[in-house]
Amino acid sequence: QKEVEQDPGPLSVPEGAIVSLNCTYSNSAFQYFMWYRQYSRKGPELLMYTYSSGNKEDGRFTAQVDKSSKYISLFIRDSQPSDSATYLCAMKGAAGNKLTFGGGTRVLVKP
Amino acid sequence: ETGVTQSPTHLIKTRGQQVTLRCSSQSGHNTVSWYQQALGQGPQFIFQYYREEENGRGNFPPRFSGLQFPNYSSELNVNALELDDSALYLCASSLATGLEEKLFFGSGTQLSVL
């Protein structure tokens, strides 16, 4: 079993809809949680960075972390065709320096 | 754009050869990490360099090695290439503060091993 599980999709939504993404994890030592967006043939781009449990909002993006359930979510409001990409969750512990990634969810926003 | 640049963008090698990939980190960053991303999968941590020393390593064999230079740029070397080494190799730079450490990735080098 992988440390971080993420549905590969694809997740197809109409333009303007809310995109809901999530990851589950098994390592209770994870304390920092990130979401990256990756376009085809490009490197991952950091979207959201959250420490411990709680919610964080930045523009159209909201990240939620529930450490008790080992479950994190990313919501994208008013989705646009330009949001079509692969979304990767990543996490790390308080000690150590490596990120552990999920496999990514491919999102398609149709005009 | 993150300011992290990688070269070359694409590379084709044959099995058994050696390859060197290069990375220039974002201005002000002192830490470089390397990740391998196979097609359809998330990136896997190879190793990290801080102040020219290896500072953590993932589950990769010794034929994967690296260097960090005084200007914080870095190289990833892979010896005795295998077909399974075909992947996107990502470099990420960060500023080690002991607290939050955000990684910013370059666009990667696509390596194909034939």
C-alpha cells in the first residue's frame, strides 16, 4: 500500500463548476501538506501550503487538512479550462526533508 | 516561472551509458532536491543537497549520485543506465529555514533510455 493515495481520474467538469480533489495518507508523522499543479511536460507548480489541520483559502483555491482522518482536500471554485492539469498532493514530516507525493489526479475542465 | 532552470530539456541515451543532468536553483535558495517522475506517477525523492553535502536520500541505488556547487547549482549523475530509468527528472530548490520549506520545481529533463 502506498503512503499517499490519490484517485488518478480523469475528473471531468463543466466550466464554472467546483473541482473537488482529495488524498488519503497512512503516515501520522506528516505535518506539512501541499498541492501542486502540473501541466503536461512541465514541472509541478506550488498552489497551496498548509501546516497541520485546518483550512486555508487563496483566491479560488481552498485546502483542507483533517489529520484525525488522514485526509486532505483541495477545492477549486469557478473552474476554468486553464485549470485543466494534473493535481498532485504532497506531504512531509516535521523532521526530514523529502516530499512524499500522491500519484496525481488529472482534471479536465470543459468549456 | 520559478527561476529554477534545468538542462537539457530532453535526452536520449542507450542502456549502460552514463548521463549528467544540471540544475540552477532559484536566487537566494541554498538547498536543491532531485525527484524522478515516471509516466503517470507522482515524483519520487532521489536526494537533497544542502551546502554542498548530501542531506537525505530516497530509495535509489548508488549509481544515482549528485553534486552541489558553491553557487548552489547542482548535478544529477546516473551511471549504467537501465530502461526503467526513463522518466522526467525534476530539480527543486528551496531555502532551508528549519521551519516551513517550500520547494519550487524546474520544468525537468525528460530522459529516454533505449
